[in-house]
Amino acid sequence: MDTPLSTIAVVGLGTMGTGIAEVLARAGREVVGIDISEAAARRAVASLAASTARSVSRERITEEERRDILARFRTFSDLQAAADADLVIEVVPESYEAKQQVVRALDGILRPDAIIATGTNALSVTRLAADSARPERVLGMHFFNPAPAMRLVEVVSSVLTAPQAVTAVTDLAHALGKEPVEVGDRPGFVADGLLFGYLNQAAAMYESRYASREDIDAAMRLGCGLPMGPLALLDLIGVDTARTVLEAMYAESRDRLHAPAPILKQLAEAGLTGRKAGRGFYTYAAPDSAEVVPDALTPAPEGAGGAVPREVRSVGVAGSGTMASGIAEVFAKAGYDVVLAARSPEKAETAKARIAKSLARSVDKGRLTAEARDETLARITPAGSLDSFADVDLAVEAVAEDLEVKRQLFATLDKVCKPGAVLATTTSSLPVVACARATSRPRDVIGMHFFNPAPAMKLVEVVRTVLTADDVHATVRAVTAKIRKHPVDCGDRAGFIVNALLFPYLNNAVKMVQDHYATLDAVDAAMKLGGGYPMGPFELLDVVGLDVSLAIQRVLHDEFREPGLAPAPLLEHLVAAGCLGRKTGRGFREYARR
């Protein structure tokens, strides 16, 4: 396309259409807004007026610039108004019939060189293009909500799309201040293709009553740094919309992980579609409100009517690595006397020295006083044997992620620790009950999964086995609160909450690159810009370690037996080649050696 896309029609003035129209008008484009509903058109105009007024009040634009923006946006109820458009972006409801009707009607209205862009996030762009008299001019332009704020735009081409059309739309996205990612046509594209599988598994996890909605959402926010938990995000997106996207993904992939969780159908058919309805996974103050209000599923306040916690004054931490040191630091900061036991006195002293360095950094940054540092260090007693745990009230193991090593350690703790002491494992993927069965007191054993780095990460997954006593569970929750962490409850199965949801998402990202659907950079950019993730999946995989990631994915596959959980061959090949991520200088990317 030789001429710039200066006049653009937006068909469908719902939330997304209104946002796209605002982006275009602010960028100097003439915008023709079209909607069969005059009320929708009025709301779109009012929304732009309010948004630009806020910009004036914040001195981001002048009043004259505001008037120019408003003058560039005109609304109509007839598709004929798009006759002079260089580009039409349709964002009508997510159904083939509605979109096909628009595309076919535009064939008889637009100039031969005009481009039609569908805003679908789930339906086949190829199928829509094939129904057009100008398939080479039809492509996808997938904005993310809210369009004015979200920087990602997926530019979706089919096998029928002319390269010139892709170039023109990509250039437009750049001109709008967006980050375009060019992708091929498959349901969900990059961002939603990864996001909705994860959301679906979260819905299934909740439906199975494995964990509460609050704990699932808190786990993913605090454990992964995500801006929203998956169930709250489903309510924001719309449960019905999510179900439509997943149906389209499953129709193509036949991957059971994409088959919509039954609860999505139940909620959608009951009209409980999320925020827009005032109720979905959560209950809201009113339709379209973001305020969550208590309902019958809201957890009771901590400690209400529960078991009485055991008293914990001293804590033993077994291990000398980064995680053990971090956990010991956390307990000591909270006022507990800590015994830090390693395989030798020297290793224990080295671990304490690591804690001293960590505390010194906190003092240098003004987060801790020198007096508090000295008091914290004074509470930590290094030891070269588990015999030093004889009087501790809580023993926490943080040794190598090897089941036999942990079983032997728990057998020793069983002999050493006093009756009534709580025994906790920090395992992230091994069965807690196997540790419990290595003792003569399985009722006293529980999982206490900290996240790395322990001093900074707020989440602790509290993992009950079928044998764990109620007062042991209450004790660990009370202790977790005292050390200023957020406890979430879950059962003893592979991955617990966070890893069970995180690693299949990472594995699917690897499959996407392995299949040559998208590049590493495109996938990472899509998830950071379109999903608000702090790191792209390949950045995260290289940080975690590809060997660690592969081990966790294998555990998940072995436990759940889902074919879709099988580790991606590319991940296995890189691990076999010794490319383990940042720690080896090469993983999915190469890194400078330190």
C-alpha cells in the first residue's frame, strides 16, 4: 500500500472499539466510528471527551489539541460511512457470523486498495479472509484492553495476506506508539495462545477444589509478580469470552489443556460472566464494578473457629544453600531464635556469612538499621549437625531437591526433634507425604514452600498431606503470618499452585518457538506488553534454569499424565546440550560470562 492509512473506520464501539478509536484520534488519524447502536456511539464520544478532558487537566495536552482530537472522531450507524476509509478495523462481537457479515458488506463499500483488519483474538483470520472478495487485503490487528494503555498489537497474517498490507498495518502500529508483533494465523495468536491455556488450568484447579479462588490468585500474583490473579483476570476478560477463545483453541489443537473447564460453561450459561455482570468467580459491588464484595465463598477471618496453633519460639533450618540462608534470615528478622544446621560447621558458618552480607546490603539501602542487623545475626546459631535441633519447635528443611536425601533427613529429624515439634519441607515438586512417611509422626509433617529469594518473596505455599494434623496446619499459617509472608493453602500434589500453573505456560511457549510460529523476542514481548508479565517466558526460563524447568515439567507430566504436559523436545535438547540458562552462559539466549 503506497498511501498512508490516514482515514480509519472502527466498526463496533464497545469497550475495545472505543479504546482503539481514541488511540487513532490522538495519533492524528481521521476516525469513523460505526455502530448500529446509537447509544454505543454516544458512549464512545462521551468516553473520548472524558479521557481528553483528564489529559487537559493533567497538562498532557492543550485545550486546542483536545478540540482537534474530538473533531477527528465522527460516529455513524451505517457501514456506508466507511466508503473513504484506508483501513477498517472491526471489533464486533466474537462470532464468525457477525464478523463475516461485516467483512462481506465491506467488500461492496470499500475502495479496492483498502485494508480490512479483524480485531478477533480467537477466530480464524484465514477463514474470514477467504469469505472476502479481497482476501489479500484482510488480516488481523489484535489490540489489548485497555487499548490506550496496552502497547502490544499482534499483526496477524494468513496465507492469503499480501505482504504490503502487513507492512502498512505494522507501520501504523509503530506510528500509534505501539509495539507490533507479526504472527501467523492460529487461535489465540501469541499472547492469548499462552495466556488462555494458563487461565483455563487455573479455572480447573479451582473447580476441583484444590485451592480457593483467593489463594490461587494470591499465589500467582505474589509468586510470579503478575498484575492480576488468573480468576480475577477471567472475570475482567469475561467468562463467556474466555470460553469462546478456548473453544477455538481446542478445535485446532485438540489439546485437552485447551478444552474449556466445565465451570466456564456453567458460569457463562448462568449469566455469571464476570465484572460486566457483577458476578463471576467473584462477586462485585455492581455490574462493571472492580470492587470485590464478600459472598458465601469468602474465607472466614484467620483463626476463626480453627485449631489452636502450637507455640513456636525457636526454628531449625537444615541446609547451607541460598534458599536455606534466606529462610533463616527471614525467621531471625521476625524475632525467632534460629539454628542453621549444615553438613559441617564450616558450611554453616559460610551460610551465616551469606546472611550477614544480605543484611549489610539492607542496611546500606536504608531498609534495616545497624542495630536490627546485629540483633538478627545474634539470633542465628550455626551448627554442623542436626543434633542441634533437639529443642526447636519448628524444623524446616531446605536441602537438595532429591527425594531420597529428604527422606533420610526426615528420618533423622524424627529421632532428633522433641515430641510436638513441627517438621516442614520446602520442596517445590516432590511429594510431602513421602517425607512424612519417613517419620513415625506423619501428623507433624507439612510443606512450607518458600520462593526465591526468600527474604523478598512474600508467598509461602502451605501444603497439607492427608495425614497432617489440623493444629500443625494452623501453626504454620500463624508462623507464616508472623514472618510477614502470605500463606496459601493447597494439597500435596505435583507443582502445588504456582508451579502447576506456571511451568505448563512456559512449556507451551517453548513449543510455540519450536514450531517456528514466533521468535523468542516476539513471545517475550507479547507476554510483557500484552499480559503485563514482569518477564517474558524465555527470560524466566533462563533465570530459573532449563534443567530445573525440565525436571518440574517431567514431574507434572508424570503425575497428571496429560499429553499436553509432556516436556517440549526443544527444552530437552537444550538441557542435554548443557545449555541451562544464565548459570551456564547459554540457554535460549547467550549471556556474557562473569
